[in-house]
Amino acid sequence: MLVNLKETLKGIKEKKCAVAGFNVFGYEDASAVIKAAEALKAPVILMTNKVAVAHMPIEYYGLLFTAMAKDAKVPVCIHLDHATDIDLVKRAIDSGFTSVMYDGSQLSIEENIKNTKKVIALAHPLNVSVEAEIGAVGYSGVEGYKEVYTEPEEAKHFAEATGVDALAVAIGTLHRMETQGAKIQFDRLKAIQGVTDVPLVIHGSTGITDEDLSKLTNYHVAKVNIGTALRMMFGKTLREEILNNPNEFDRIPLFKKPMIKVEEEAKKKMQLLGF
Ligand code: G3H
Ligand code: ZN
């Protein structure tokens, strides 16, 4: 069932769950994630990012992922992750994406609000949800990217000024961590949820320990973004398969085990998030 982000997150706070948003790059990982979600009867978000759309046009992702979502037995949202370019947002909306994230985290708050409102004006009339970011979640090993923890008052002001459907906040995570070493600032999270009712989103969640992932469901965290954990699982298993089967040159048999491992990993993360 294809749904937008607002519908995906409806009632999630009361259930004490958070919906996983997984970065996926093609049929193999997307179908593994949907299988995991169906096994747990959990809603799920398939996220396309800039790396993916540099490889394959966003229009093709729109066709593939919306078809898969429509066939799924659980609610599936098709989301454009970290868009900084409004033209890409327009292409995503035209391609059937049901949700977009406008990432103005590197801009001043005024510019971020102005651009987020522009995206909302494009998206909402077409029933497409919008996520934005206040503060800035950095990238492990990347220098020169502004990293700023979210100030509760700024989050409140941003949510009220824009009317955004979900808000990404920086509370101690970093994107692309290969180990679970993030130190989550639960006090900051509590202070943010104390001043706004907007559903909160945590990025860079591969770096969060299993224990802290489960703890997030006690707060108003509605969406938890996970990318690197699945990429590592797919890549590592594929490498093993290639080395263990030196005469195999067809990709489909080589993809089998990585798909199973991605499904298992996605399932584990969703269980930690309360499903
Ligand atoms: O937007 C994507 C996520 O924040 C994924 O982060 O790759 O560190 O899990 P991650
Ligand atoms: Zn992110």
C-alpha cells in the first residue's frame, strides 16, 4: 500500500514505535526491506538519496518503488532523502514520490525556512509530505560540513513557521558511522519534544546502539533513518559470495544471500524500534 509520510507516521507516537526509513538503491534491497516489514506487519519508508539518483534517474526509482509499494501488504512511503535542490524535489513529486526531505541544514535558519515553505507549497497540494532539518547532522570523516546540535526553541520556531510534517533534529548522531558509537543526548531530545508536537526524525541511526534505538521509542521520535547498516550488510555479503563462488558470473544467484542478510538486518532494526 503506497502512503505518504504523514499517513505512515499517524498514531505512531501512541504505539511507542518509530518507523524505519531505509536508504535503498535498487530492487534487491528495496524488496528485502519490504519483506522484513511485511513479516513484522510494520509500515516502512524506502528512501532514495543523491548517490542513488546520480546512478539511475529519479523517474525510474519513482516507477519501481511506487509499483513495489502498491503491491506491499504493509504501508510503504516512498521518500526523497536530503534534497538540497528544489528541481530534484519537483522531479520526485512528478515521479510519484509520496514524501520529500528538503535539507536546508547548511543554510541560515531564515533561508532554511524560506526554502522549506517553497517545497511545502509544491508538495502539500499533491498530498506529498515534507520533512526538513533544523540543526545539522554531520557526516563521519567529512570535514567542512557544518554540524550543529538542535536548539529546542529553534525547532519550535521552525516547525511553527513552516508547518512541516516531520522534523529532523541533531542530537548526537553522525551519518555513515560504521560502528554504533553515537552518544545520544536524550536530555536535548526531551527538551525538543517539550516545545513542539511535530514528529521528530533521527538521521545517521546506524551509529546508535541497540539499547538507545529501543529507548528512542519512549520519546516523540517517529522516523529513524538507517542507511549504512544495510549498505555494509549487502556489500560484505556480496563480497563473500563472489569470493566463495569464483566461477559464478551471474548477478542474480550472487544477490540471493545479500538480499536475505539485508532482510534480517532491516527486521532486527525494526524490532528494536518497537515492531
Ligand atoms: O538520511 C539517511 C540516514 O540519515 C542514514 O544514516 O547511513 O548513518 O545510517 P546512516
Ligand atoms: Zn540523513
